[in-house]
Amino acid sequence: MCGICGLLKLDGRQADPNQIGKMIATLHHRGPDARGSNVSGCAGLAHARLSIIDLQSGAQPMSTADGRLWITFNGEIFNYIELREQLLSKGHSFATRSDTEVILNAYHEFGEDCVNHFNGQWAFAIWDRKEQKLFLSRDRLGVRPLFYTQTTDSFLFASEIKALLACPEVPREVDPKGMDQIFTFWVTLPPRTVFKNIFQLPPGHSLTVKDNCVRVRQYWSIPYMQDGNPHSGNEGEAAEELLHLLQDATRIRLRSDVPVGAYLSGGIDSTVTTALVRKLANNGLRSFSITFEDSEFDESSYQREASSFLGTQHSNVSCSHADIARVFSQVVQHTEQPIVRTAPVPMFLLSRLVRESGFKVVLTGEGADEVLGGYDIFKEAKIRRFWARNLDSKWRPLLLKRLYPYLQDFQRQPAANLKNFFRVSGEDLESPFFSHLPRWELTARLKLLFSAEFRAEIGKYDAIGELEGALPPDFRSWPHFTQGEYLETNYFLSGYLLSSQGDRMAMAHSVEARYPFLDYRVLEFAAKLPVNLKMKVLNEKYLLRRACAGLVPDSILRRPKQPYRAPDARCFFDVEAPAYVKELLSPYAIEKNGIFDAQAVSALVNKFRAGRASSVKDDMALVGVLSTQILATQFTKPWEILSEPCIQQTSSIKSEAFS
Amino acid sequence: MHTTDIEHQIRSFLVDNFLFGRSDALGDHESLLGGVIDSTGTLELVVFLQDRFGLTVEDEDVVPENFDSIKHVAAYVARKLDAKACAGQ
């Protein structure tokens, strides 16, 4: 896992090695083991390396023997061994054992279609000297990030936005439409980011620059409803096939020349991936988790049970309110977009634990909820639709109580309240966004905090309308459950979970996460499954539970779902909260950045100080304002501070051996 | 208590508590439930009404007919206050 960047001079002049050097220096945290760059005429590529495969000869940028193709690559091609064999049989030769060289030869053999042969998580750039063509690609789900921008004379790309901002000619301006999207969906709609004129290559897309022309092409999408050919086997066969696929997805994700650990949250998903690793690599497997001082969020009893059952050597890092407040500003420097929840923070602390324990690679259970029907938002939509068919029913809305058993405030409410909150109008029922409207409408209320000037810049822009225009043409005819899955996987997974909470938090401490549930074969299999095998009535991840019975403790298999959450805004109002919180929320700082209305923010802050804030919306508002303030303030300052590795020790690390 | 006064107090509470002080964002007839007020917010409003006006709000009263706009809430409070006054006479 690594950091990459580069540039192409569109005026044909020589690329400046110093500029590339400055860009790659900002990505030190992604690749602290080695740094390299290459300038070949008008193109320059650079690489910060985290050595995982072929430690001796895998240095980058790498070229073909004839010097025609140059590559800088972040990620892993897990099926590189099989591809290498295939390419050898076609007459290609290899000087290294790395997956990087497999990409180069595959590109030589298959051209831009090479990406269809890859099973992995990648972002890479290839410069073809002969064709004078730059080719960029990002993996199917966007596990690895890739941003780009264009100035008057250059095309620039990088793993993180901060590397682009290292170039003085790249403007540092917040994009009001990007902000409007974040404060609706929690994510921006690719290719947009929250910075003007800085774009992300959408997941499953490639990009070429040739003859000063930039072309973006989609090479893959999740094949929901694509061939109208649902899974033909019975339930038992489907469970068997799923288990087989997960085993193979895990097997190829253990390919590494350094030891691999596992995140073990105590939920079913990471317990399954850890169990699969345990079956394949029967040595002292290390597992890692977060514990919370706040019992509302803590899952340590399940973590101990899973670790004991699987015989892993387990370590955990404790996360307190004070920890969240203390590292939040560092976290936002890495997310590079505002966040409305603090949930990425513990992931930041967890990756530090992993790194300090001597590990660079972990397998995690991320993605199972999206791929196999685990999210409450799917269940919520199902109940709301069911109730809408008989709005006068006295007992149908009571099903809402079955939602969110872990939310204490929610459970205390009279059914009448829930009925009002979740009530369904005829208009909503017709919406292709039925499943997500409650979440989006709640988040969109936070836009009331925007200043009049910022609202004027947004104007009549309609984020939901833009999303509607980007949907597949036949989306409205899809099953409702599939519509929800598409929105969650296509946007929320890649734009938030795999970035703000995934890659960015792991790579902040030079740790690579690998996701067996997100193997594209698992996705393609799951996309064809009948909906009732994912959520049977209201039993989430039904097929996964059936497939993995025996692999994981029964208590974990049967435990009610508790999504990963962290304490939110109240962390910033404890007596020991760091000074930056008060400074950035002050009317002076709010007015200086101009995004929010100072009076409105003061009203919110006072509500928290008085202990009167209790709603989810207030929590999201405060976290959203603070993260935006951090981002807006940081990006107007030099980014060099980010190139320093984080050495601050803030949390206690405990090691427990249950085996 | 005059209905206009009740409305004013309710409006002030809603604007301060749910709209970050943005009074321009709330119309007299705007739907409150599921929009202005989220699910825990309904409880906050109920507690406010009980404290401020000395009422007891029953669970079954928390329905759109009583809570869907400032006008509805003010009318509900006025009715409850009238009933209380009659009972006290």
C-alpha cells in the first residue's frame, strides 16, 4: 500500500522533479518505507512505498525493460500470481516477483482492458512514452483513492488531495455544491469533491490523457438487474457457493510478504473473516479491536468471546471521549472532507495500534452489510412500506420498535412519536430514494447552519435531483430493496465507509486494510441473489448466517445487530476538551471561513454547553461544523505539517491473549 | 392566555432548539413532524409544553392533528388550558 502522484505537462515542457517531490512528500504517511520518482519528458510519476510484496525488488516507479511504460501503483492485485502465469505463457518476461510488474505486462498485453482481469484494490497511473498517453485506473469499488485536477498547463493526480494542494497553482477553494452534497448524503457524488476543480476518479472508472484530451470511462458497475438472470440454485447451494467464494476471497487476500492481522469487532462480519483466516493460516493470528469507555458503544465482551473461540492473540485500544476530541483535527486532515459523525476517529486509533504492534496489513469484515443485506436502513424501508399499505393499522407501526434496539433514546419513545417520524406519504412511496429519504432529509436540515452568503452560492442547486439524473435508466423499475442496496453500495460505501472511515484512517498510520466481502466475485454473486436470501422477513444477512454457522460462535451468529458507532459531539464539551475546539467554533473563526452563520453556530454551541442538546441532528450538526472548520482552516495553511509521521501517544494499548 | 402568545412561545422554542436560531426557516403552517422536529425532538417539545404551560400531554395526543404545525400545537395547548380552567372552576 502506498501513496502515488504525478503530473503531465500539457504544453509539452519538461515536468519539474521538484514539484513532484513536494507532492509526494505530503503522502509520507501512506508509504514511509521508500520514496521514488521518475521524470520522462513531459510526464513525472512519484511513489511513496509501504513494502508488502516483493520487498527487495518492488521499488517504484517501475518501468518495462524497454523503458516504454512507467507505472506508479497504490494497492494490491490479489490474483497477480495467476495472472503472472497467464502472461508468462503468452511470452512476457518478468524481472521481479511483484504485482506491479504484472500490471505493466497486463497493460502491454490487454491495453486499457487489463483492469477487467484484475481482482484487487488499486489506484495506478501508467505513462506510455511511445503513445504519449497517461492512463489512470481506480478499482471497482473505490477502495483506493485517486484525485485529479487540471491547471492551465498541467494535469495532476494523487492519492490524496493534499498532494495536489502542494502545487501553488492549484486553487484552494471550497466547492459549495460539494458541501451541499456532504450535508445531504454524507458523501460527494463522484467526480465531485468538496474542493473546487479537484475531482475524484469514480470507482470502477479509468481515465486517459492523450493529445491534451481527458477521457473518463466506466469499465465496471455492480451488476444489479443487469442480465435478468437470478441465482438459480436453492438456498443450500447458494450458502455453499457464498462460503466457497468467501474462502477464496480470503485466501488471495492473505498473499503478502509481511504478516497479516485481523480486525475483530465482535460482530458477525469480522468474526467470519477472522475465522476464515484462521482456517487458512493456522499460526498465532493477531486480532485487533476498539473498546469504548462508554458502555453504550462498547462490544468488548463479544470481542473476547470471538477471540477466545478462534484462538487469536488479541489486542485492543480503548477510546474515551477525551481521545476523540484530542485527535479529531488530525482525523479530518486525513478524511479531506467534512464528516457528520465521529465514527472515523476510533478507526484512526485502531490503525495506530496495529502499526505499533508491528503490522502493516489487516483483513476486515467491511462490506458485508452492503453486499449481503445487513443495514437497518434496508429494514426500516421494508417496515415503512409494509405499514404504508395499511396506514390505519394499530400494530404495523409497532414494528418500528424492532428497529434500532441499541438506541436507548429511541426505545424509550412512545409508538406515536415513531409513527410521526417515519410516516410515509404517497409522494415518498413513489420516490426512487424511498429507503434513504429519512436519512438525507434529516442531514439536509444541517444546511440551515450555512451563512446567507454561502447559501446564495449554492443557489437553487438540487443535490438529490443531480443524483436522480445519474441513476441507471431502468432504476425506477428495480425491486425496492435493490434500489436501497445500490444507493448504499454505490455512494455511501465508497464515498464514506471505504474512504473517511477506511483507507484514510488505516493509511494515516501506514496500514493496509483488505476486504474479503468486497471481492468483486462476491459482489457479482450477491447481486444475483434473490432479495429474501439477504433479508428474510426482517432477519438481516440471512444467507451469510446460514453459510457461516459453525464457523463463528452461536452467540455472535444470533446476536442482535449493533452497528459500529462512536460517542459524538458531547466529546467536545467535556472539561478537558482541547483549545482548538473552542477556537474553531468561535464567532470570529466561523465568520472568517464564511461557510456557516456565526449566530446559528453559537446557538448550537450554547445548547451543548447548557447540556440541552440531545438529538441526533444536533450531534451531526456540531460534528459537521467542527470538521468543516478544521478542513477550511487547514487547507489555507501549508500542508507540510502533514508529512510528519504521527508520534503522539494518546491511548492505552492492551494486549490480551485468550488462546 | 391568548393563542397568539402561545404561538409566539412555541415558535421561539422551536427556532432556538431545532432551527439553530434561524426564525426565517419556519412558517406558521409548516409541517413540524418528521421535518423540523426529529424523533427525539418530539419528546423535547412535549417536555417543553408540560413545563411551560403546566399541561399533561398524553401519548395518544402526540398525533399530527395536534402537532403538525405551530398553529396546531398552539390550538392544542389552548384547548388543554381551557379544559384545565373549566375543571378548576
